[in-house]
Amino acid sequence: MKSLKLERGAILKGFISSVKPFGAFISIPGENKQGLCHISEFESSKITPNKGDGIFVKVIKITDDGKFSLGLRNIDQKTGIETIPRTNVSINEHISNSTNSGFKRRNDMDVWERTQINAAYGAKKQRLVRGDDDDPFAEVDSSDGLSEGEEEIEVQLNNQIPKFLDPFKDKLLKNALRRVKEGEKSNMRKINPKTASLETIASTGSQLMKDVKLSKIEKMKMAEKKRRELQKSQYFDDPVMKENLEKQQENEAIEEKAVIEWKKQSKFESYGIKSKLSIQEQRESLPVYQSRGELLKAVRENDFVVIVGETGSGKTTQITQYLAEDGFANRGIIACTQPRRVAAISVAKRVADEVNCKVGDEVGYTIRFEDCTGPNTKIKYMTDGMLEREALVDPLMSRYSVIMLDEAHERTIATDILFALLKDAVAKRKGTLKVIVTSATLDSTKFSQYFNNCPVFHIKGRTFPVKIYYTKTPELDYIEATIDTVIDVHVNNPDGDILVFLTGREEIETCCETIIEKMSILYKSDPNIKELIVLPIYSAMPSEMQSRIFDKAPPGKRKVVIATNIAETSITIDGILYVIDPGFVKVNAYDPKRSMDSLIIQPISKAQADQRSGRAGRTGPGVCYRLYTKNAYLKEMSLNTKPEILRQNLSHTILMLKAMGINDILKFQFMDKPNEDSILKALEELYILEALDEDGLLTEVGRLMAHFPMEPKLSKTLIKSFEFGCSYEVIEIISMLSVPDVFFRPRDKRELADKMKQRFDDYNGDHLTLLKIYRKWENNGFSKDWCTDNFINEKSMRKAKNVKKQLIKLLDTLNGKSKGKINLVLSSCDNKFDQTRKAFVSGFFENCAKKSTNHGRNDEDGVFKTLSDNLSVYIHPSSALFKIPGVEYVIYHTLVLTNREYMHYTTKIDPVWLIEYASKVFRRANEGELGINKKRERIQPLYNKFDTNESWRLSRGRR
């Protein structure tokens, strides 16, 4: 029966209850049913639907069963008054006007009927879109993914090679074909526990890590299941069974409480080694103090000096001060580069305390998107990447008197480039610039030979003998072996703190929680076991949290520090007598198969292994437990760490060199020359991004791209945003992409956090979702409470705001200097977000994927195939596009490898945009020519003798 309150043509105030790809469901006060307002209504009215927003709507149709359709056109949302005379619009006209969404209306069958049809072989599939508040009669289904009148686009690769790469044409095409074939292969292999290599163990990963992820969910399910089964069983009144259940519950409660208490440990306010000595006494107690006079003499007499010193000798904090006190600061700034942002900030704070000034005054630091220096700064700590950027505008480094490249043994790309640039700058400045290269390892001869056979200065540290133990067989699960070794050392060995090396934050946090849980049970079983204080440290941790590791363990207690390779050389922890080394490290590596940089776990080098074991001999004789065989150390580990320049994408590096006027990249004076294929791939990428022309010379676009401290794809997107008139939107999205994840998911409130996130989801993808979040936060006055209520990481949002400010400042500077055709005036697209998506297609067209099909049918598992490499990838479960129908082509920001290759930050695109804005890579397939995906389709045999369920049979098939 029709509602008495609703009349066709009436304008009512409602609230958006849920947003779908095809429109929004709107609740009308007093009505027990919701009406559907189609997406075409929002598009024509230029209104973005957001859950919970109030909105004026007009009733278009009311059916006999009380369902109703709503419209928005020509309604003033401030007054609720229709701006033009009303006309009788039939439902057929309404449907025909809605065809641009690619969906057809279905009102003739319910969900149950369509589910049965979907299960039947040979029937055309009916699309099902479900939600908590969905009306099944208002659901929609796809008609082959096309709108009425729209033609199907077949995209084909355009293998266009620029003129300057013609001599290498065959090699480039062969490499591209190899990447496609590698994308089709499976990497399933069995592991022999007795002969497994470190490479194999690293690629397989820790089973414990996988189990922990699943156990938190499974634990709750199993516990509830056991309780229900016990209540139903005949043993419910059995006292033994009850006792076992109660004991299990008690142990779980103890473990949970222990982890909660561990997370509530107090934080300290300052960073640095805690000591009762005065700052001056601490400085004089460092090993470098004894060599001060000889060191300053070596710097005065030589343009280049290589300094080798143990971690903790004081070289990073003291040498810059010695130079300033000796008068070098009067000739220019004394700079010291660090490979990590956290090291640059923390060391600057420590030196500022010693100099007795505020950070940013006499002592400051500069990192990406953050400049904490002033006109009085004499000692400047900075990341090596920031000094590399300064070489763009000042190749001679005229502002500096001394530049110290610290931790040079880590061989980051920026450090390797600075080696060559500073070598050239010193020769041109003729004695007015000094360069110091410091290293914690003994690979000093190579550095000395590169810098004209300069002297090598050794700082002697305090070291004690270290006994080393190896495992008899390979440890397939190095995380589990690490945890067991920590507990064994704590229970059975004399006093002394423990240092553990793991690869990253996730491993460290899992390891810490597991140790806490196991120790909580041990404490209960044996009260005499002394307490183990578990302390994690990784680069993303706030400095005040990191400072906890320097505190001496209280009497009767032992501390275990679980760290990344930051503890190898960047920091020194006193009191360590036991080191546990699983033998792995996480590094940035360029994976040609994915055509992108990714973090991978790989075995450490012998130099790193020796450096780690040396941490046990700082305060007394120590022990190092290596969780790998001696044979693996001798035969599988390389002598030294592979330089970053040999394992990363060189696009940004080569763009910087081109901007500095270095055109012949193949003849550049690299200390370790990269593989020719890597250089060619980078040059090709810069060409298709329009940063290089046909002759390999820098274009105006490329020159602008080089000024932005971000990867070339992002800088190209930003530059194209001015052409599309959406620069404000793109800047805000890039700012959000440049900070740690903005979504906060506490373990105990994940479901609620996910529901809150869904309110921000944009049906076009994650880039616009990030934009929506930033603008909502901005509209709420950058409120901290708003972030807390919506499970948003307020710290990340503050960083994003700062990045936006820095980018706008940089653009203003560039706009003032720009004399080219590109206008860098900021503008907004005023909710025409297709322009924003087009801008990202212009930069990220290489990161494009299409929904996988077999003979025109979508893959059931939701797999996508990258167009350039044919790699199988998936939409991440946290994405706004996860399980959303009608998504055929997408671009993504990056790939995340867990149990699958997941696309992170994914946005839906029109394939026509690829042809229009990436013509150097994609073209429209010629008449009769197959598209990329159809060419790669493989006929799969039906019969599978290993399939016990016989799902291969036609009767079980899904087409």
C-alpha cells in the first residue's frame, strides 16, 4: 500500500543512508523504506553523495508496494525549491537518462531468483550488489560493462622506441617480452629443510608471521566453538574438562593482559644515551676525542679524508663540532649527511643539546618536506637526498666549507651520486671545500682509491672478543627460531642484555608480542625467573620511544632490544652481551617483473654479519648466535652489501643528472656502474613520461619534474594537473600519499574502524577517497577530535598538511622563475573529479591493470592483469573499489606483496584515457587486431585429475 505522506512530485528533506556505485539510498523521516537516487542525478546536479548528509529530493515514482524513486535535478539544496517548472517525467525516460552509469534497472526478480540463475550453467550472469541497507528490488546489473551507445575499446601496446635508444632497440623489446613471460609463470616450489639456502628462506617468509595474522581471528572463533561444543557434550559436568577449559582461558587472559601492560610502558621525553656524566664529560669519554688533533690536521692538509670508526666512537656527533670549533664554520656551513631521516633528526637534536642551542639555530636539519634551519645555522644535518637536490641549483656547493658523508658504507643511491658530484666540485673550488667520508666497516681502500688515493684515518673503539655460534641446519622459520633463542638465552644465561636483528616493523611487533605472551606463562609457572624487558626499535618509531632502549635495565632484570639494521651502525646501545642474528635484512630493490621498486627480504653480507656480531663486544666479552649455518656464512653471503644503485630503479636519479647537465649517463663516474639494462629502462621510462625528447635531452616538463622531491610519476601527475585545472586536488592527494597510512585500525576496534572508513569511500577509487578525507578534516578546522572520532591518524594528517604547504611554496618559487609555456598557477576543478583522475592517468599509466577475462568472462577470483607486464594483481581489501562491480580498468599507486600482489591506492579509469594521455605506450587496436588481454588469454584444459571435487566438470562450471 502506498504511503500517505509521499506524493509523486513532492520535494522532501532526507538523509543519505548509504552510497553505492550506481547511486545513493536516501532515508525520508517518517518512512520505513528508503528511496534510490540514481548516480546520474548526482552527476547532473554536481553533488557528491556522502553518507549522513542532508539533502532535498523529489519523488519521481511510487510503486504499488510502497517503493519509491528519487531525483535531484533543478532543486536548490539551500532552499529545497525547484528552480524550473515541474514536468511529468516517466520512469522510462528516467531510466534512459541514466544509461551513462553502465547499468540497467532490474525490478522483475528478487535476490533469491538471481542467485539461482547465477548458479546455473549456461545462463547469463545477473549482477548482485548487497549491503546492510540495500533494497533487493532496486539492485542493478551490468550489461557487458558498457553504456548504451558506447563502443568497446581494445587497447594495444605501442612499442615506440625514441631515436636516442635506437641502438638498444632489440635489447629493450627483448626485456619487455621477458617481463611479460615472467608475469605468467608460477613461483611454487618445495623446500628441502636440510639444504635450504638463505635466498629460498627469505623468499618463502616466516610461517609464524602468517600464523599470527590468522590466529587472532581463528582464536576467537575456535574459543567460541569449543565453548558451544562443551555445553552440548555429555562431558559438560566433567570436572576435569572444566578445569582444562578454565586453565586455557586463564592462560589466554594472562597473555592478553601482559601484552596490554607492555604497550602501556612509559615514554621518555628526550632522545639520547642516559648518563650521570655532564655533557662535556660524555664528549671527552668518546674514543674520537683522543684523536681530535690528528683528525683536524688531516682535514686541513687534504681535500678528501676517509674516516673509519666503530659505531659509538662519536664520529657523527663530534667531528662536526670539532670542525666548527677549529674555524671551518666561519668559511661556510658544515654539512653532515645521513641515509635515514630519523638519524638526521635525532643526531641534530643531540648535537644541539651539546652546543646548548635550539634545533634550527646554530644546529639544524633538513629532510624531505621539512627544513629546520635558519640564517645562523653553522652545523647542518640532512639526508643525502636533500644535499643531492641542492646540487641542482648549486653544483659547486658554494654554501658549504666541509661536507661529511656519514655512514657511506650503506651506499644509498644519493650517496653514490654525491661521490661523483663532490669529487668534481672539490676540483673546481681548489681547496675551499673539504669532503669527509665516514664508514663503520673496513671497506676503506675502495673509498680511498676513488677519491684520488686520499688518506684513511682510523678511530680505535673499545672492543672485546665475541664467541660465535652457528646452527647445524638451516632455520626455515627464522622468526620462530629467534623467539625461542631469546627465551633460551634469558632463562639459561648470565646477566647481560640481548640485541636481536629483524627486518622490519611488522616482524618486530609480532616478535615482541609473542615473547611477552610466552614469558607471561613462564612467570606464572616459575616465579623465580627474572623479568625480561622487551624494547622494539625501528626508524618509523618516534624518537622519544626510541630513547627507551638506552636506559640501563633495573637490577634483577634483563632487556632485549629488537631492532632493524638501524642498530648495526646508526646507534650504539651499551650493556649488550648477546646478539641474535637471523641473517636477513629488508632492502629497497627494483623488481623488473613488477617494473617498480619494492621492499624485499634478502640475506645480509659478511660485512653486515661481522658488524652485527661486533655489537656484542662493546662493553665486555659477548656471544653472537647466528641462526644460519657456517656454510651459509662462508659460501652464500656476499663479501659486502650490494650498493643501492645496482638494485633500484634509476629514473629519478637519471632525471636529476640530466637536470645537472650530465647527458651521457653511460660515461658518468659511478663508483659502481649500474647494469646497462637498468639505465636503458630508466631512460625509456623518462621518455614515455615526456621528461626526455627523441634525442634524449631534457624537455621543459622534465626540467620542472626534477625540481620536485618525489618520484617522476608523481611529479609528472602534478605538472599535468595544471593543464587539467585540478592542481589543488592533485597536491592534496599527493600530500596524503607522501605520509604514513592515514587510517587508524586499533586491534580491538577494527570492525568499527572499517565501518567508519567506508563512510569516506569514493566509488571512483582511493585517490579521491584520500582527497575527501583531507577536505573533511579541513572543513572541521583540522580538528584532532574529528580524527579520533573517525579513526584517522592525526599525526599523518598534520604531516600531509605540512607537505601541501611545502609543495605550494615550491610551486610559487618555480612559478616566479619559470619562463616556459607551462603555467604553474594553482586552480581547482570544482568537483569535476574526472579531471583529477585524468591527471593521475597521465603519470601512472604504466601502473595500469585490466580485469582478467577468459573468452570474455570475468575471472571469478577478481584478478587483474597489468597491461605492461601481464602480472596478476588484486584490489586490496581496504580499497574503496574492493568487490565493487563494473570496475574494468584501474591505475594503482604501488604494489604491496603479502600473500598476493595487491594494488594499493587504486582508481577506476576509462581506457580511452590511456590512448589519449599515454600515446607513447598505448594505442587503439587496429580493426581485426586483438587487444592486449585477448592476445594473452590461454585455453585452460577442463580435465584435472588432481581435483577431487571435480569442479572442472561442465555441470559445475561458471561462465
